[in-house]
Amino acid sequence: ALEGVNSRVVALERLVQQRPNEWPLHEGLARLLRERAQLTGSPDDLERAEEVLKRAFEIAPQGSGPAITAARVSLSLHKIDDAEKYLAISTAWKILPLN
């Protein structure tokens, strides 16, 4: 399982580098990093996922973004207040087309 996640992380990192302004790719990378952290128990991937999500929020159009993924990562890091903040944000957001 870990080998599979590692290869998907590498592939998605390449895509993020090639298309740095597509926030859903950043969100996908953060999801994979969280998945790998669950397999390994290492907090490093969770911290990196937070950084990747920060960038995703910076480039996402107003009213959209990876709020649910950010809530999941926050919960994994036991940052309950942050998770609640992201869940509250997500209730008001909608899916917007990529530009």
C-alpha cells in the first residue's frame, strides 16, 4: 500500500509543478500526503499537507477551495479548532469552474 501511495505522490507532485495554479491538484496531493501519513505514522506528511493546502487556498477562487480536505488534515493533526473553522467555511462554499 505504501509503495502505491508513494508512486502516486511523486506523480501528483510532478503535475502540481507543471500546473501550479490548479488548486484541485494541490488538494489531491494533500489527500495523498494524509493517506501516506496514516500508513507511516509520520507527522511530516501531515505538516506538508498543511503547506500544500495553504497554497491551494491562495490560488482557489473566492468562494471555493479544499475546506473539507483541510478539515481532515487538521483533525489528523489534532487541531480541532482549525478543523471546525474549515467545516464552517465549507458549508458556505460552492463548486466553481476552473479558469
